[in-house]
Amino acid sequence: MTATAMKSELAIGKFNQLLKTHAATPPKTPTDLVELLVESFMMADATDEQGRNAFDKLMRGSVDVNDLRAALVKEQVGMIGVRYPLAWDRCALMRRTLMDLYKREHKVSLERLRNVPKREAKTYVEGLAGITPFVASRTLLLGLGIHGVPVDQATVDVLVEAEVLGEASDPVEVAALLSRHVLADDAVSAHAALRKATDRFLASGRVPRLGKKKK
């Protein structure tokens, strides 16, 4: 199904209510872009607490991001724990991305992207080997202020269960749909609200309620 075909199936009123109900303070994230990318790999389809803890374990277990790049996948998995959701898959993809970045830049850094046009930065990050759309979008949004709404499979599940979407769809298509609806100035707050709703869903299995703001 294309994003255009999905547009009529987005319950805009329910989506706006979901954001209002789960309004949250924008997350504090690493200032280093590569560290933000690593954190984003850990956040996908996991709760914020799981993601932060996994990121902290990776940073404590490595001298720096280049040391993390050099670590084998099994060593990275050992840092975050084999029971971490999709531990092997996410570490394999993350290592592939860090290796590609090193090949391109001869160092593990994305800082030069702060000084290039946003379109160029977006193309660069999205083109890194192994990177997922959620990781790319979150890194671009929170690190460089480039518009987008990060969507992983858990986010799609929440939107379907909350009847914001009529049926399960590809996260990339859903992200494109939401990005057209959410204004650039509201993207960070929308991301924070969606993460809060997703956190509750992953932790309890319950559909986020609409209309009553949680404290």
C-alpha cells in the first residue's frame, strides 16, 4: 500500500488526541551525532529505559565510538545482553553502519554534517550501510533538526491498536504519512509523545488510552 493510499486511513483526530494525551518532554540525547546514532539503534522497538541502559552499557564497555566499531558483534551483544530485544540483529546492523562511516570518513564521526545543507546531510545518513529508517530519522531529527517522524514497528503497532491507522503498514510508509501531517516545528514533540505511548504499550501490552493525559 502506498503512502498516498494510506492517507484516508489516518484518523487525524485520534492521532492528534494521542499526541495530546501522551505529551512528553523532548528527550535528552547525546550531543555527539555518532553516539546519538548508536543510541537510536538501541531505541528501535524497545522502551526508552531499555534503550538508555543499553546505550550506557555500550559506552561503558568501549573506549570510544571507534572502539565500539572495532568490537565484534558478539562482543557488542555481550555488552547489552543476549536477551535484549533483537540484540544480534540490531548490533549487526549498527556495526555495519559504523564500519561504513569509518570507510567514508576515515574516522567515526558525523560532525561535518553540521556544516552541510540539510538535504545533503539527510542523503548521507540515510545512505549509510546497515542503517534503518528509524535510526536515520531519529538521528537527523534530534541531532540536526531535519524534519521527520521516526517510526519503528512498535510505533505502527500502537497506531493500529489505538485505531489511528486502519491496518498495519510498513513503518517507512507510516513515517512518510505522519511527516506530511506533523509540522516541522512540532516533530520533536510528536516524536516524544509517540515514544511515551509506545513505551506504555511495550511495557504493559495495553493500548494507550486517549483523552486523559497521563502524569
